[in-house]
Amino acid sequence: MVCNIVFNYLKNRQILSWALYDWANSAYATVIMAGFFPIFFKSYWAGELTTTESSFYLGIANSVASFIVVLLAPILGAIADQGSARKRFLIFFALMGIVMSFALSFVAEGEWWLAVLIYIGASLGFSGSVTFYDALIVDVAKGKSLDRVSAFGFSLGYLGGGLLFSLCVWMTISPATFGLADSAAAVQLSFILVAFWWALFTIPLILWVKEPQKTEKKGFFKTINNGLSQLRHTFDEVRKLRVVVLFLLAYWFYIDGVDTIVRMAVDYGLSLGFDQNSLIVALLITQFVGFPAAIAFGWLGEKYGCKFGIQLALAVYMAVTLFAYQMNYVWEFYLLAVVIGLVQGGIQALSRSLYARLIPANKSAEFFGFYNMLGKFAAVIGPVLMGGVALISENTRLSILSVLVLLIIGAVLLHFVDIEAGEKNARQL
């Protein structure tokens, strides 16, 4: 089943080119955001800080970047839809992320504040580009194929991110093999490789993904003015689309839990005293399990409904959170890595495809601006909440329970989302 889906999409140049951007940007999400940045931050840039202090500042860095996206995403989405400029905005933010990723390699030991500033810029570039990448899905997939195409993108992201991460891990474990002085030099080279990987695999999307062009040519300032006017109108429309509002609220809560686990898992493991090489291996396990699992979730969503698939993933995440609270051994972290790999890509892919069903296709960037705004606003709260609980209580284990509360609220709200009514409303707009 999985092989047939992959083979069919490899023959479709537009779908493949779109999905390869997930392969491209996942290098940042995996190697830097989830992998080396929290490890290098604790051991190299912020080595003089206490464990709880470094966790707090890492949470602040993630939250500030997300908050900036919260402010910009819906505005940029409205402007991009007015001028058929989704690709151009994607390229701008991708370039920002690429340059900032490259710059991380030149931050000196002890300069944790500079590392935080550059990381915020890189995360802004990553998150901003994903807003417009998500919006382009309605130009490459329609109807029932949305679930599978969305899942295909996430699956390539897991595979691509995992492959580059494997090379980077090899370099850090055996730097002499690559002519490097030590593991620190290997991590710094990894930041540079992320930048080149991200840039290289963005090219197919630039060349072959087409977006509909507006027939009316508009100047730059008129496009911005029309976009802001459209944004005000969309606020009114969103309030009328009760199904969309309810789903966005549900998504806001449960993706908070998911993103916080992704961003803070390595930091949590380090705080429990686990060896950093073991944590890196666990991340690799998640990546390679996630590749076929994400595609399988696309099939699951098409067969049983994307809402069911999301609910299944949320149940697994709740169990993971409870298990993480009490774990004491590295093998338990490995087990969690496998389980998270089974559902992480699935919940992200099905959330994106479900939302695409509920919104008018001709305003996709604008509506996906709201979608990413809420997702990133959740990421403002989650890392700070987790880091803050750890700092105040001086007990890292208590911080993980805050994630469970958010997952439960999201699951309850999702239960009341009427997908059929939402699809009907979207077709009428």
C-alpha cells in the first residue's frame, strides 16, 4: 500500500515538487530545532547556566519566534492571496531560515544570547515559509487526494530530515572520520549542511509548483491595501464559519502539546540525565518510523476519516505523556521515540488536510495564515509553560504533565467538529 502511494506520487512532478519542500525544511526541524540546537545550547553556548535556566531560555526562544509568526501569518496570507504571491513569500521566508541556519555555525562558545537571537530568526523563516507551503496544497491536490498528498509531504519530510540527521550524527560521533577536530566542529558543520540542503530541495517547488494567477495586475501598495481589507473581511467570515472556528480552537490546544513535545523532548531527556548520544539515536528512530507511518495515516484518513485518525493519534500522545512522566531508563525513551514516530506525522498531515476541506480554496493562504497563527500561538504557550513549571518547581517531571492538559482539551473540542457541515459551507463561499 505505502509503496504504491509513493510510486504514484513520484511520477507526478507537481506533487513531488511540492512535497520535496517538506524534505527540504525538515532538515532544520530535525537537525537543528529538535536535535542539535537544544543539546549544543545546553552544553556549549549556555554551559555556565543551570539546567533549569537553560531550559527556560530555550523555551523563551521558541516562544518569541512563534509569537512573531502569530502576528504576521494572517496578514501575509491575505496579501499573498491578493497578489498570487504565495510562492514568493515562501521563498523569502525560506531564505531567511537558510541564512540564519548558516549563521548559527559561527556563534562562539558561551554566547547563548546570540544563539537565541539567530535561532529566533531561523525559526521565523521556517514557520513563515510553512504557512505558504501549506496553502499551496490546494493547488496540487483536490478532494479525497488531500489526505494522501498531505501525508506524502510529511513522510518525505521524515525521510529527508532523517537522512541528513544520520550523516550529522555520524559526524558528531566520529569527527575524525570527516577530518574534524571534535564533536563541536561537527555540530557547527551540521548547521551549514542544513542551510545547503534546505536551499537545494526548495528549487523544485520554485520551478514546477504552479499557483493560479490573478487576472488583474496590481501594484505592490495596492496589493497590500487590498490584502489588509480582505483580512478584515475574513475575520468576519471566520466568525460565521462555526465549524472552522471550533476546529481551530481544537487544533490550537492539541497542536500545542504536539509541538511542545517535538521542541522540548531532547531538553527533557537531558534534564533527566540521559546521555545526549542516546537521545540523538532516539530522534533518528522517530524520523525513520515516521516515514511509512505518515503515509499510512493518509490511507487511514481516507478510509476511516481524518477526524478519526487525529483522535487516534491524540490518544497515543496522552499515553506517551503519562509514560514520559515516570520514565527512568534510556530504553524507555527509545520506546517513546518509536511510538511518537508512528503518530507524529499522521496528526500533522490529517490536521492540514482536514482544515483544507473546511476552507474556501480561493483564500487558502489567508485561511492557512489563521491556521498557522493558532498553531504557532500554541507554541508560544507550550514551551514557556513547560520551562516555567520546571523553573518554579525545580522538578522537570512535573512540567511534562502540562502537555497532557492541552491534549485533552483539544480532543474534547475536536469531538464536536462536524466535517460534513464544514465542507458544505466551504463550497458555498
